[in-house]
Amino acid sequence: MQRLDLRFIYAILVYSGASDCRHWVFGVMSPPALPHSLHRQLHTARDLLERRSTQEGEEALPVNLPALEKLFPHGLLRSELLELVGTCSSGRFSLVMSLLGAATSVGEAVTLVDLGDQFDPQSAASADVLLERLLWLRPTDLRAALAATETAITGGLSLVVLDLGTPPIPGGRGAQSSWQRLLQKARTHRVTLLVSSPYRVCGAAATIVVETVRQRAKWQGRNASNLLLRAVRSRMTLGKVRGAMSGANVELTLRYDQGAVQEDLAISDEAVSSSDTTTRAIDAA
Amino acid sequence: MQLDRLLAKPRLACICCPLFPLAARLRSEPELLHEALAIFEGNGHNARVIAATRAARQAGVRPGLSLPQARALVPKLVARARDEECEHTAQEALLEIVESFSPRVEVGSEGIAYLDIRGLGRRFRGPTPEVELGKTLIHALDREGLPTRVGIASNKLGALVAAGLYPTPTLVPIGDEEAFLSPLPLERLSPQLGIAATLKRWGIGSIGEFARIPAAEISSRLGDAGRDLHASARGLDLHPLVPRAAPAGFREGMNLEWPLVTLEPFLFLASTALERLCRRLDNRGLGCAKLELSLRLEPDGFHERSITLPSPTHDARTLLTLVRLDLEEHSPGAPVTGFTLVAIPDRPRSAQLSLLGPAALSPEKLATTLARLFALLGPGRVGSPRKAEGHRPERFTMTEFQPPPPPDIRSRPARARGLLAVRVLRPAIELEVETPKQDGTNNEPTSLRPLEPQKLGKRAGGAVRVAAGPWELEEGWWTEAPVRREYWDIEMRSGDLYRIYRDRSSHRWFIDGIYD
């Protein structure tokens, strides 16, 4: 009987994906001589993690804005705490509406914890949010908002959005331990938690931070009586991604929906500009 | 022949809880189980012991002793007055558990129920399935804190007598009821006093001797009451089993030994009552849709509250939180001497899970979550938003959150239109606005300042860079409070985009929206 050489230990992992079934082989050391066909299927642990995140992306919450698709090509991963930061009129709330609309349109039930009590059902319905799939919570202070968010996470809803409104946030920034606790809850229950805030509040608990910066508003017309607000342009920057490069940015144009002015509402691809380098960085994330 | 006998003869199980007042009290206060406890009836020197725990009985406490006599025997005797509320809820709990075996249950006297067990024997294995059924009944009731005995026979009297015998469950074979009852003393039939005296004069001492007298002779001498008694002695039931109607609500409660002034001790007692209530609801596959709380106050009076839940739940912790929040908001204002909790049940939501679509919400989990959120945030702050009729942008309605089931197959979302959303300020914040002309001919805002800057932040206000408008809004002109507004979209020098309006009735300016 041939003696087993323990210097090369290989594990054969049968990985059952959603679409196919692959055999992945990885080893402790590079083998001195492996058949080329087998060597091609050798992957590092990093490769496996990337593949895993890709596979998980199939279960991720979808996004339906081209600019967001650039930032999150696989959608919003579950078990993450995404912090969306932006000043007044920077398009932050519009992004929240867009994410709620995308999630509800595919049949997911979502929660909006609205600390400022600023949610407008009419505006949300225009943004294609299916209101019957939206649970709207209206806490009066940050403490109640955090408790409601934690309770909502345990309820099994796939996307929980905590909107802290406009500054000043009633109740301050909240304790760092509270945000860590929410992150742990989100991971336990595989929920995507989105915190929309005028300034950074989550600290180290946020796994992804997106900052929205107001660029300029576009008006049409000459004098006040026939002047119309047509669009607001803002820039989204990926401020932080845990375990990946940050700094990627895209431009976003948000159109003003004013009843009779219904033409030209679809966003053209030209409105979204992003450099190839930043896109690659996001893909790696 | 066997089938004919089975069809002709009903099979009844008598479930009897001995020392029922004691068992009911121990169910409400299980921590007293190993104490020397006596239940008494009456006041002052007329107070008599009617039941006692084993520890008290071993010390010589017997039913009929006065309370001072019992205390003389056991100085550390725990005495509790008979509590009708406890007994009522214990009786309800007993009936509900028995009804989980078959819906045909007749209410007997205190702690006694009759169950029609025809056909139930097939569910139980063993040489004598009816005995197995009896054991299962005893175990189920024991879990609820009600020690019971079971007798099975073809008539109520036979079952009741069998329930009083050892070992339990006692089975009387079909057709043997007369022979089973025959040697028993006549007192087992509980005859009326007049009839008992007559039969004693006749020299009849046992049920068998009474049954051997011809029925016609008994009927002619003792009337209808004697005829019914004679039929019972022969093992016949003249009155068939009458199943009880399902109750509208589930009830728990107790009378307190001393009045409670603060909330925490009451919540401690209420939590155990709610746990029992939720267990009973759970046994029936129901949830609490509405909780009615009735507090008896000192010296007399009631404090009644009704808590409607957003979704049926049987989570005791959630119900307790709701009770606490409600009582904190609506204090009874007097010491509490007793309480009753009534749960109005409803079927919990059900859902069909999808194989390929997004994961559906667990109805039970969602119901519990909604109830907790309701308890946390209060009424009117949890729900699903809806657009309201009318033109005022701040208007909305809220409905119960009942998401439709997800689609069968997961799909990709449609491309969004990328619309600018607006944050609605509720209530609108009043502004001080400068316009080019004060005479009202040109109301275009040139600068503004919020009268409550703490609500909009320190940087709010200043010079207006662009102003577009006005758009007029008029609503409810036929009412006493019509709405007439001039709306403007403005861009501040800081870049903030606001939606403001001028109230044409009061000529005051407000900001009611932020484009974000």
C-alpha cells in the first residue's frame, strides 16, 4: 500500500450554488505538480469569499437606480448596516424612497422608522413604494426609535430603514453600543438595516457608509410665475466599506415630479457618471 | 351486536377535580403548594375551613374546623378566603382543556365536567384505549395545575361515582353500570331529603336494593323525582349530555387578600394571570385580539380598560407591556382589591409560504412584533400609510399593517424614475418672510427666518436665491375652516430647497416641506 504523503493536504469541497454545482479544490500548499484541469479550479480563500458574496447577492435586496447599481452591483447585502449620510436637500430621502420602492416592488415587506415624522405617503407612492408592504413607525425620540428598530428587525422584515430626519436629531447621536447592538441584531436576523442621518452617528458599527452631497438644483423658466424646479443633482460617495476600498462616487439626478410635468422623467444614462476606476473598486467590495 | 350496544349506549368521562376551591387557589398561587394552606368560607367566627393542603391535613386541619381552631393546630397556617374569581377561571380552564379532546362537554358542578368520548378511543393505543384516554386527560389537566380524577361509564352517575374511586382512571364496562352501582350506599344518588327519609323508612340502604323495586311502584309513590332517581339507580340517564356553547372570551383573575396601591405588585400578579391566559389561547390555536381589564377598587368601584391589539397575539410579555403602559397612562386612582382579565380571541393570521418567491413573513412573528411596537410607540404610531383624500400635502391615513403575500417567483424591480422626494413637516413651522412689497401685490419671498429655529436647525433661514410660485390651493371652502394657501418652491442661498406657503386667511407664512 502506498504511503500517504501528509505534506500536501487538499480538501475537496462540493459547493452547491443556486445555479450549478462546482467542485472546488484548495490546498494548504501549492502542489508540485497538479493536472492543469485541476489546477485551474484551485482557489484561494479570498476567491471563495468573493464567490460567496456574489452568491449571496442573489438573495440581496435589489436597487433600481442606475447610480445605486453602480455603487451596489449585487444589491444591498443582508446582515449589513448601511449608513446614508447627507445634508438637507442632498437627495438622501429620495434614495431612501427609491430603496423602499425597489424592495417592495419585488414583494419584500419593509419598515420605515420615521423619527422626524416626515414621511409623505403621496411622495412615496410616486416613487413606486407599495404602501401596503410598508410598515411605518413614528417614534418621538431617538431612544424609542432605536428600540422600535430593534423590534422591527426581529419581526422578520427584510429591510429596516431608520430615518433620523433633519438636524437637530431629537435625542442626540445615540450610544455607540446601541448601533453595535443593532448591527448584531441585523446579522442575527439577516436583515438589511439602513440608517439615514444628516451626519455620521453609527460610528464603527456601520459596515457601509454612503455620503450624499448636494450639487445644484435645476430650474426652468424666467420669472417666479413660470419658474419650475426640474431636478436636483447630487453626488454619492462611498465613504466606507468594511473590508474593501472606499472613495468611489457617482452622480445622481433626481427629477421633480410636479403633476403636469410628466415628460422626461426617466433618468438617462448620461445623468449618471462614474469613472471606471471607482466602479472597479466597488465591484471588488 | 357489539356495534348496536355501542350506538345505543353513550360513553361518558367524568372529570372531577377534588377539593376544587383549593386547587383553584393553588393554580393562581402555585408558590403555596407546599405550604400549610387552608381555604375558608365565611367571616369572623363563622369562618370555616372547607379545604386544606396535605401539609395542613397532616397537622390535623380538617374541613369544618373554624379558622381559630385551625390556627391553634398550625400556627403558621396560611389562610385564604374562598375566591369565586379564581374558581371561575379554573373551571373555565378545566373545560377548555377537556374541550380540546372533544367539543361535546357538559358543565357539571364545581370542578366537574362530563365529556362525550364516543369515537375517541381510536386515537389511543393499548389494551384499554379508554383508560389511556383518561390518563391523557389527567396529564393535560395536571400541566394546567389542576389535579383531577377521571371515571368512565355509560351514564353520568356511573362516571361520577367511578371518578371518586381509586385507582384513577376507573372504567365501568358497557352495560355493567347497574352492577357497578348496586353495592353503593343510597347517598351516592344524592336524593332529596323527603325521598331519602321515605326510602330509609322502607329499609332501603343501597342503590341495588332501590333499583330492584319495580319502576311503576316507585313512580306511583314518589312521583317524577322518584322515577328519575330510580332510573339513575338502574344506570339510565334520562337527561342526555348537553354540550356547552363556546364562551365569547377567555377570562382570568383573582381577588386580592389586601389592596395594592402601586403598579409593580399588580403587574407581578397580572403577569402570571396573562401567562395562564396565553397558554389557554395557545391550546385553542387562538390569539388575543382585544384585552379587557377590570380592576375592583377599594372601597367599591371599578376601573375598566379595553386594549385593542393591532394583530392577534398570544405573547404574554407583549400583553403585559400593553397593560403596564395603559395603566401608567390611565391610573385607577384607588387601591386595587381584585382584577379580571378577559381576552377576546381571534384566529391568528395564516399565510401560504412561497417556494421560489421572497420569504413570506411568519404571521405569528409579525403579530408579536406589531403588538410590541404598539406597546412601545403607542396607538396611531404603528401601521401602514395610505394617501388621504384631499389636496393638503400633510394629510395621510394609517391602516393596519397586513402585507399581501409575496409573488410566487422572485422578479427584478422596475427601473426607478428617480424622483425627488419631499419631507413633510408636521406641524408646519411658521416663518417670518420678507417680500418686495408689503401691500400684497408681490408676495415673492426674498428672505425668511423660522420663528422656531430649534426645529429646523441653526443654519435654516437666510436669503432666498430662487423662488417659484405661487401655486394656489383651496380646499373645504364650504366648511367653517377653509384652507386657502399660496405655495412657493424656494432655494435658499445655502442650497436648501423648501416648500413654503402663505395662508391667505391669516397672511402668515409656513414651511411644510423640505425637498431632499
